[in-house]
Amino acid sequence: MARARAQYVCTACGYATPRWMGQCPECGAWNTLQEEMVAPTRPATVRERARAAPTTPARAQPLAAMHETAETRLPTGIDEFDRVLGGGVVPGSLILLGGEPGIGKSTLLLQAAHGLAQHGAVLYLTGEESLRQLQMRARRLHTLRPNLHAAATAELEAALQLIQTEQPVVAVIDSVQTLYTTQIDNPPGTVAQVRACATALQQIAKEQEVALFLIGHVTKEGAIAGPKVLEHLVDVVLYFEGDPQGLFRVLRASKNRFGATDEVGVFDMQAEGLVPVPNPSERLLAERASDAPGSVVFPLLEGSRAMLVEVQALTTPSFLNTPRRVITGLSYERVSLVLAVMEKRLGFRMLSHDVFVNAAGGVRVYEPAADLAVLVAVASAMRNRPLRPDLVVFGEVGLGGEVRGAPRLEARLHEAARLGFRHAIVPRSNLQRPHERLPLTALPARTVQEAVGLALGDTRASRPEADADESPFE
């Protein structure tokens, strides 16, 4: 009698091999191969495959002839959550929510379950907490509702039975890594268990038109833990991001079959739970010292919305062989690029100064349009001269010292004008394209020399080449 054999499966891409390797040859990830036991199977003969018939006969029909039905969505009652989902939860959809431990995934879905309970029964299945612990958290969040049912189980078969008997409109699985099926000998969280459980949940979601939320753990690289097939099986993949000690938590969609993936939701964690932040710009700029050198406002694009972020820079003379570069909330590579351009194209002596750059409020800024804001902030700090308080700056900086265009000019400027800003230094190429009437005064800059001259009011900055030994920006 044939015995079960062992194989090693990559948790990142699903690649299988009969022997263990330190690095996956398919995706290049290290230490991701886990052992799986595979039951022996006898390959079917040609005659057996020919005689086999599908358990449910399939029937094709023209899409154009199908009866047209109105789109149905279930609002969660949380505007920022509904924005990311595309207007609400689609019945029968499978939604995966991932994030760092303690970021607020369970809190967000418990609050969403409270809002969804107005449309029918909601089932919350937890494999990480007891029912008493879940009730304590629900009471603290004021999310107790007669239609909100809960069960503490990590067994797939028990979860499927509860979904069939309770007939909820929405069910929450917390979490998919703790779920296991008795049909597989591997422990919970392994590739085989996660794949089998996700497939079974997808099937019951489509059959019973119940929307399923799956809470997923993430790896240290920030990706959803488990096989990549998990993200292919679900309809929506959401990431809940942010520094637990920071000001905001941001909800993003990396995949959405029923809406756009460029929307984000902004939340603030308070004592009563996650509170939506419909206007993050005011919160981010509330404590800004506008008369301090090195402070500039950058209109950041997060999905389809713009928000104003303060970029701060501080420079001090360095007595080290290698000056310090401390970057918080921005791309280290792009800030290094900007500093190199300032040294070469503007004549700033950056190699003799320590540079500290920060995106205030714990916001993460990684779009190239922040280059010019960083450059102007550092120039302001080097000259010890504050910028005018009603100025915003954005644009990508090239290695040749040119200022390149940035997307969504109107959205950025409208958000700045709404909060009282009256001037903006923008790439000249953005103003050469057709656009509607701008709500504030746009100051075009073609090069970094022009941008610094406009920001600091220094005509010497327009010199195309400045000798480092004779630089006015020391």
C-alpha cells in the first residue's frame, strides 16, 4: 500500500518540490518552503476519465440575453470603508483584509458588522478569541446588536455548518490562518490548510450569496501570509496600514473586482474604536509652525483624493566623515536623489551637513511628486529662511535639475485652496496642458533653480551652474 509522501511548498508562490531548499527557485523568496504531506493517489485511466461526468451539469448562455438585475450593495455605515469597497459590500463576495498585528483589523470589521446587521443577520466567527473576550470588545466599541451573532471556532466544517444554518447576509472569519479542516493533517496556517479553507469558503459564498470577510495575517515584508493563490481566490484584497503610534490608519484596496483600486479610507484610532477621518488635511496641518524654516506643505495624492501634508527638513553642520541622513515617512532613495541634485545643480554643500527630513503626522509619502517639496524644504532649512505660509509645492525632480510634471494638478490645487492656500509652485509642463480655471495662483518652474528662486525670493538661485566654493547657499 502506498504511503503519504512529503513535499515542500513555498508559502509565497505555491511552488512545490520534493526536497527542502533555502530559497524558492520560482519567486526567489528565502525560508518560505514548508513541509506538506500528500496522500497517495492513483491516476485515473483514459476510460475512467471518459466515463466521468460533472456532478452539476454546466450550461452556457449568452450574456446579452441574461435578465438584467440592479446592482445590490450593502453599506457598512462607515463612509471611509464604503469608499474603498466601491459603495458597499456585494452579496456573495469574498473579501480579504490584511494588516500588521494590532493595527485594528478586528476592530474595523466588528464595527462594520454592527452597521451591516441592519440588513440582516451577521455571523462573526473567531478562532483567536473566546466569546467572552469578543463580547467585552464589542461592548467597549458599542457594537452589540441583536442581529450580530458570534461563535468561537477554528474548524472549517463547523464554520460551514454555522453559515448554512444561520443564513447570514455577511460572515466574518477571524482569521483565515487559524482556520483548519479535518480533511488535511497539516497544522493550521500551512499552505495546504489555507488553500483548502479558502476554496471551501469561496464556494459557499457564491452558492448562498453570503458576503465573507477573511482577516489575514501579513509577513514581515507586508504581504498577506499564506499562498499567493489566496489573493487570486478572493474578490477584494484590502490592506490596513499605518504606524500604531501614528496619527492615522489607512485602508487601501490592492484588488477589487467590484470597484476601483485607487481609493483609500482614512481612520483615527480612539478609545471608542476607529473613527473615520473625512478631512485629514486639517488634522495634519493643525499643529504646523508656518514661520519655521524648513517647513513646506505638499498636496499628497492618496487614491482619488488629495490631502495636505507638512514636509519638514532640518540641516546642521556635520563633523563626521559621512554625514547623517535621517528620513522618516519618505523614500530614502528619492530624498538621496534630491540631495544629490542640490549638490550638483544648485551648489549646496550637502556633504558637509547632516540632513533630517520628516513627513509630519506619521504619513507615508512615496510618490515622486514630493521631490520638489523636499528640495524646497531643505533649501529653506539651509538658508534658515521660512517660506510664505500660504504656499504649497509639488513636482518630480530629474537628475538634470528639471522639474517634471505631476498627475492630478486640479485635485491638488483645489484641496490647497479649500484650506486657504493662495500660491503653488508647480511644474511648468502641467500648466501647458488644457485645464480648468485654477483656484489659486500657480507659479510655474521648469528647473530646480527657478523653483528655489520662487520659493525663497532669491534671484541668485536661477544660476544654471553654481560653483560649490562660491555658493550663496552655504
